[in-house]
Amino acid sequence: MDAGLGDSSWFRKRFGDAGPATARALIRAGHGAHNRSSDTKTASGLNTDEPYGATFWQVLAIGFLEHLSEVQGIGTAKPKGFRYEIPVINGTTVHALKCSSRSGSRSDRLKLNWSQARDDSLAHVERLSDEVLPLEEWLADAGSDHLAEAPSSEEDAVVLAAFVASASGGLERIYIGDGYIDRNDNVHWVHVEEIPIRLEFVELDNTLTVPSDRFDSAPGDFNLDMGLAQEKEDTEDS
């Protein structure tokens, strides 16, 4: 086990003993998504990065769950409006998402595509002080027939894992923390940590171990639900 990886106080609070395994699964899933997305772009023969982005989010979602399959305390959820299952690790739901191509690499400049489904799923994440709605708006959400609850990140936590990657640059950054997305696609972090994108050794299957400077042999067959048109929340800007 890599000392310190996924073992911060925040990781322990969110994932318990599964923190290190969660961090490793995110790293492995990110490299696998990049490799397969690069292959898709090459096969497409297109100059645009749209095939890369459209593939990445799907392979990432599948791969993350695959790499967590043997970890204790793992469940899955499929929030309303989502096209795929996402992991729930010791009570914490993780949204693993690729940043938009117009996003920077700094944690305070990230952009993730906003959608109503994601906004609903992240509704209880604590908001920054200047983002909190007035009390009357929490109590009576306009156009809703139910009372809105004040946000909390202490129970039934939902966290973001944001991947900065491109066909030309590879996997560049992985950020994880308590955060939410505004309607301009900006990511706001209440708490954020960066996961290194390299491990000393990454086991890609039961028989093959690859040094940290190579991640181009990730195995596994994925059945991608690809199409020419994607819903806003499921696409990346080219």
C-alpha cells in the first residue's frame, strides 16, 4: 500500500478504511479511460476531441466501479436522470467526472458540465458562505411542493472526483472533495484534495504489474453506449 495515499483525515472521514483503495481505483480508472478514449479518437479519424470526451466519461464510470469490485463496503446508486450507476463507498457517493476541455488544470478554475440531475444529487453538499440561499428560499423553494432541506456534508455525503485529461496531454490532474457545480459549469470546492496520478506500481489485472511511467496496457472490454448526440450532462466540449 502506498503510504499516505487516501489516508488523510478527510479521506478517513468520507471512506473509512476504504480510503486508500478508493484513491487507487480513481487513478487506475483515470488512466484506463484516457487510453481507451485515445484509441476511440484515433479510430474515428476526426480532428476534433469530441470522440475522446464522449468516450472518457463512460469508460471512467465503468472502470471506477470495476476497480472497486473487491473492496468491502461498496454499493451502487443510480440517481434519477443518470444513465449509469455510481459507487457508494461506506455511505459516501462519488461522482467521477471529466472536466470540460475549456477547463484549466487548477482546482479553483475547473469546469464540469452542469445538469439538473447532478445538481439534485449534490443538493445537500455544504455551500460556501456566499453561495448559501436566504433562509426563506431554503424553506420554500419556488415552484416546488415540498420543503427544501438545508445542505449538509456530514451525513450521506456526496463528493466530486474531477479529472483533468486530454487526448494530447493525457491524464493531468485528479481532484476530489466536497464540491458542487453552478449553472455556469464552475466547480466550487468546500474542501478539495489532489490525488497523484502515478503509483509506484499499478496492478492492471491479476497477472500483470506495470511501472508508474506506463499506463498504456489497461485491459478490459467495455460496452460503450455511444451515439452522435449526447445529453448535455453526458458530453464534453470538443
